[in-house]
Amino acid sequence: MSAHKTTTTLHHLVALLSRESDQLLLEQLGISLSQYKILTTLHEHQHVQQRAIAAALGQTEASISRQIKLLKEKGMLVSPRNPINRREHIADLTVRGLRIIEAAEAILDNYHRTFFSNLNQKQHKQLDELLGNIHKSVCQLQH
């Protein structure tokens, strides 16, 4: 398989999985895939600035700001002002936000499990390693 065909297949797969995951999360939890990614980023890196979230997720700061505002309105985040730098906005997860992350992970795991059920343990491990290597290479090119 050529590199072009491989990347075309990966792009198509990512688009389909993203669209289906987004739809599932919207229907079952009332959040988008983008909002889920913001919540998980905040869970993994507490007190991270919106600029860093935007960079990590490949989105604009304005988009992240809008999504954070929606998540705050839904009670999943709080955003106290930094007393030292009032222009700096740092968002923190609420208990509700943590519960939404857990529920979303269960929903997505259940959905994605069907795609990997025909792989044996060795094939699954090989796929994880290959995708991890590709991810690492792409990330190194970005920096």
C-alpha cells in the first residue's frame, strides 16, 4: 500500500469515527467530541491555559474559548480569574465534568470495541504500536 493510499484511508477513518463519536456524545450526553477533548485535556493537565489547549487540539483559541464557555454553562467547568494576571483564564473541572468524562469514555469504548473485536490480542498490540509510532513521528514534525 502506498503512503498516499495509507494516509487517505487514515483520513477517511478518522473523519468517520469522529463524526460518529460526536453524534453519540451529543445524543447521549449533550456534549460534542470537541468538548469531550477539552474536558480530558483539562483532566490530564490541570490549570492549563486556553492557548495550550488550542495548540494541543489543533483548534483556534476563539473556538476553545467558546467551548469552555458552553462547558461552564453546563456546570462542567469553573474558571476563576488568576489574581496575579486577571487576563489569564484557567478552567478547572467540576465533579459533573469528571462524571461526564467517565460516561463519555464508557460510551466511546463500547462503540469502538465493535471495530476491534475481530482482532486478536497480538494484532491489537501491533496496531497500537504502529499507530503510536506514526503519531510520534507526526508530532515530532510539528515541533
